[in-house]
Amino acid sequence: MKHIHKYKTEAHLGINPRLIEMGVQSAEIRKCRTCHKEMTFVQIREGDWLPLLDDREPDEQDILLA
């Protein structure tokens, strides 16, 4: 059974003008309440938060493509 991360905000990060030019409005570090994994999230539009890195577990399809 796959673990589903339930993140809570740990810290808000400052962003520089270059990131703002690229469309990033805000950034924060979040930690999973269950496994304590930390992940950086960025906000690109009002309400649209995305993880900075792909957090997917590799599956059989990924192994075949590699």
C-alpha cells in the first residue's frame, strides 16, 4: 500500500526577483505529518502549489523506460 503524504508548512522561503520573473510567487518547506519527509513547494499562480521535485515512487513502467 502506498503512503500518501499529508504535508504541513514548516517554513516560508524568501524568493528573489529572478524567481518572480519566472512566475514563482511564493515558496515554502512542508513536512509530512506521518513520515516526516520534507519537500519544497512553489506557488506559480494564486492557489496553485507544486512540489519542486518529482516525488513519485518509480513503477514498472518507469523501469521499462529507463
